[in-house]
Amino acid sequence: MDAEDKPVENPLIVFVSSVIAGLEAERRAVQAAIQAIPLARSWLFETSPASSQPLDESYLSKVKSCDIFLLLLGDRISDLVRAEVEAAQAA
């Protein structure tokens, strides 16, 4: 196995933030683009496993610990996305 074929031990985590409804295709495209980068791994709400934490705590903790926060903007923004942006700015 070449060095290029080895998995990255600690990939950069890219948190993808946006409303889901209406931006499904864009979110899938962004996820695919991130997954094509060997040094990165995407985190999207709809693909994450269930958590025992309260809902807002579970994904906001991911915002606070991500390496890159990616905000996709459409024609509207939800209160949950606003909370993600605020958490990212505070972190």
C-alpha cells in the first residue's frame, strides 16, 4: 500500500450547515465533493447517527468541534441554522 492509499488518521471535519428542505441536491453535491478530498470528512445532520444527547446539543457540539464550517445559503434561513452560525462564530 502506497502512502497515498493509506487513510488519513485525523481527517478535517467539515460541518455542512443549511436548511435541508429545498437544498437536498446541493447538500448531496457538497457531501460528495468533500468526500472526494482525502484529508476531509463531511458532517451532515441527515447522515449522522442518532444521539443520546438532546437534539440541539448533539449537532451544536459538532459545530463547535468541526475544523471547517460550511454554510449553504438559499432563499431562507431557519432558527436552527442561525444557532449553528452563532455557535461556529463563538467557537
